[in-house]
Amino acid sequence: MTDNLVRYLQSPQAIRDRCHLLFQFVEEGRSPYFRYHRDRLDEVADFVISVTKESYPDLDIPFHSRWQHFEVGHVFRLQELDNAIAPYSPREQTKIKFDLAIVSVLVDAGAGSRWQYREVETGRIFQRSEGLAVASFRMFQKGLFSSDRDRPLQVDAAGLKNLTLQTLAKGFQVNETNPLVGLTGRLQLLQTLGAVLVKQPQFFGEHSPRSGNLVDYLLKKVAGNNTLTAPIVLQAILASIGEIWPGRFSLKGLNLGDVWQHEAIGGDRFVPFHKLSQWLTYSLLEPLEDLGIKIHDLEQLTGLAEYRNGGLFLDFGVLEIKQSELLAQSHLPSSKLIIEWRALTVILLDRIAEKMRQKLTLTSAELPLIKVLQGGTWMAGRKIASKLRSQGNPPLSLQSDGTVF
């Protein structure tokens, strides 16, 4: 029974099932925290469409992934990477891209409003998620996560375990006047990943384990016609690196990851989100496609339960906080308020996607959720936050340890 429950909680279906139960809980007026106003969804959909058309007027939208952040400021960093890895085989090139995406996504929790990164190569200054992307890209280029000086473009176990807080702080340009939220949490996450790479040889290799060796594992899962399903990629991520998440729930010693509990669920009370794991899944699909692999069942993955997507619905009044004093308080990811907010976000992203398709007369194949996010809801959430609050902070204050949001 426990094994079946774990498998279920690691599935996208469980995310939607459990989030829908909490959505019903709010919709029926039983939540002490939220009211739902469905009549305001159309306004949100119109806003997201307008934001999407600003960036993608022809609606030729790329996947929502870390790769888009690497090109921030119209700097062609990925061309730099492609030039550097050109001598390698296609499989090795994909491994290098896996290494980069994995380490960059894992440090992509909220940076806070005060932190910024000045890119030496361009003199440009970037903040928040894009700043973290550029910083991690430049650190990866310099071999910060590799133990092999002859192969700097990799993320291996020894390189991660030898990381120090001082080295990471220097890489992110952290000092007293430039603080990064959750720096210690990010270090612990990366060091734990280093240990997990050694403990999981079936995913990361017996000799010189590295995160990019996950490519070899996934290639064994490729089916006929060179196809691979997106849920298989997610399941591989959850099974291989699930141990890295700190202080969460576990079953039979297995860390469940981004899974929380809420009494409204009943039974085991578990509510899975797997936000960073799905963000990582989305970010590994493009390198796999570059190998000629066709990704199927992409629509089974869910929207990302994070503060930009969630903030969009609060700032437009689709969700209303019943107790206004909660807006002035700081909340842990384990709080019932935040769990409900994240669950509502997952369901509302599906509903916004459907409304956008209706308004644009597009099918789910033409406008999948992964493109709605990119176009999209994430940027719309940021834009409305910047309009309503001077520093563009989310409407709810989060106590982040650098491993959730």
C-alpha cells in the first residue's frame, strides 16, 4: 500500500486530484483563508493574452523552461555554450545541458527583492529568477560545480560536495549590501545532490557520477518511434533526486519532496506540488528533443505552484484573502494558507489555459499549458505585482529556505 501511495503522490494526476479537493474546499466556502470569484477569470485571461502577445505577437511561444532565462537581456549565452560544446558527441552535449539545467533550476528559488547580479561579461545587472539563471550559467562556465579541471562543463558529485558557502556566495556576488534569500539552503541542496549522485548509480553512473548521466537512464526509457512521455521524465527526477529536499514528509524512509499536508484532504492528507521537479522536467525536455526524441503526454504535467502564478490570481481578485491582516504577515510553505494558495494556483492555471484557448480559438495542442506559463501567466504575475507594489513583491510574504519557491 505504501509503495502504491508513493507512486501515486509522485504522479501529475495526484497533484491535480489533491489540488482539486482543496479547490472544492475553498469554492464551497469552507476555507478560513480564501474566497473564490470565478467572474474575474475572464479579466485575467485577457491580461495574460495581452502580455503574451507583447513578447510573442505571432503566438510562436517556446516551452516554459530555464533555457529562456539564459537569454535574458538579448545576450546570446546559449550560443556561447553551443560553441564550447561543439566538439563533443550529441549525447555528451545533451549531458552537459542536463548538468547546467539541473544545477540552475535547483538554485532557482526566490532571491528576494534586494539581491542583484552584475554580469561581468556584459556589465548588465539582473535580478530575481533571471539573475539566478545568469549567475548559475556563468558559474557553470567557470567549472564551479565540476571536480575535473579538464572538464569544467559538468556537474559531478565531488564538485558539489566540495562547494563551500564562501565559494557560492562569491559566485552569486553576495555581501552585506547584496543579500540573497536562502543562500545556505541552496548550498545544502547542492551538497546533498552531490551525495545523492553517489547513492543512485542507476541514474547517475557507477564511475564519476554526474547529474548529466540521467540522459543515459532516460534513453533506456525511449519507446518506439523515438518517443518519451513527460511523466516518465518527472518520475525519473523524483525517484533520483527526491532525497535532496530537506525536512519534509517521508514514507518508509523515502523523502516525498514538495508534498505537504492539509486536513481538508482526509485520509493521508497529502498534497503534492513538485514545483521545482516539474520546472526541471520542463527544462530537460528541450535538450532531449535536440537528440531527436519526441516528447508525448506533455499535457499531463501541471502548472507551477509558485508565487508569480499564484500572485496573479490574488492581485486580480480571483482569490480574495478573508483576513486582511494575513497580507502583512510572513508565512511558511507548510502553513495551511500557503498550501491552499498553491493548490488553487494549480487548478486556476488549467482554467485560465482553457479560457485563453477559447478566446484565441486554439486547441490544447496549439496552446499547451507549458506555453501558457511561458507566454504567459508567470510574466503577467510579475507585471501586475510591479504595478501594485513598488518592489514587485508577491501579495503574500513567504519565508523561503531556498528550496520551495
